[in-house]
Amino acid sequence: MTALPCLIGVVRDSWQQGYFSVHPIRKEWVEMPDQCELLTECPEGRHLVHLSENWSNALKQGLVGSSSDIAEQVGLTSGQVRKIIRLKNLPLEVFDYLKGLDDPRAAKKYSHRRLSPIAAAREADQVKLFEDAFSVKIEA
């Protein structure tokens, strides 16, 4: 028999009679990584897109309330955090290319400073701008 994670609470004032309400926790809530793991989980020498993805997920899942909360925990300004999160808006081909970089020197080539204007451009132009800026060919 396995334990079922659940929330147990008292139903109104019926605690005197001993009535309790038991609500099972949804599976995706149990399997969610904790807040600190999402905020700091960027493999050493990897590109900032890993943090972008983690912080974006933390915001979507409600683990943090805002980019200011993330900024306080990681020691950056909220503006810097928002710029990093915006990297998640890069086209999927570019995002996957950057996630696949495993050489720290290669990751430094694609600096946040050079990627920010590309992430802010129109979505239709981003892949071409990326290819032109870094002299690479992204396969669709």
C-alpha cells in the first residue's frame, strides 16, 4: 500500500464532531520541483536560456509571484531577470540551438547583450537576425 499525498482540513465547525475533509493532491503538484530548484537550476557553463526556461516555468506554476521575487532570491535586479526571461520568446529553433551548447566558451559567444535585441524583434525576423548576427545556420 502506497501513501497518497493529500491535504487534510476541517470542514467548517464540524471539528468538534471529528469530521475531516481529505483532498488528494494533484499529481502534477507533487512532481513539481521546489521553488529554489527552479530558480538556481542552470548547469555550470551552460547558456542563460536554461535559467530563462526555469524562471518562466516558476512564474507559470505560481512558485514565485513576480520577477521581483526571483530578483530578490538570486541577487539581480528585476529588470535583469525580465531580460533573461524574455529569452524564452526566441523561436524554438534558436532556443533549442542555445540549449544544446555544452561548451562554456561557445555559450559565452551568444551573450545576453547580443541576444536581447533579437528577442525583442518581430517573431518572423528573429531566426534570420540570429543567423546573421552569429554567422550560423539554424535548421528548421
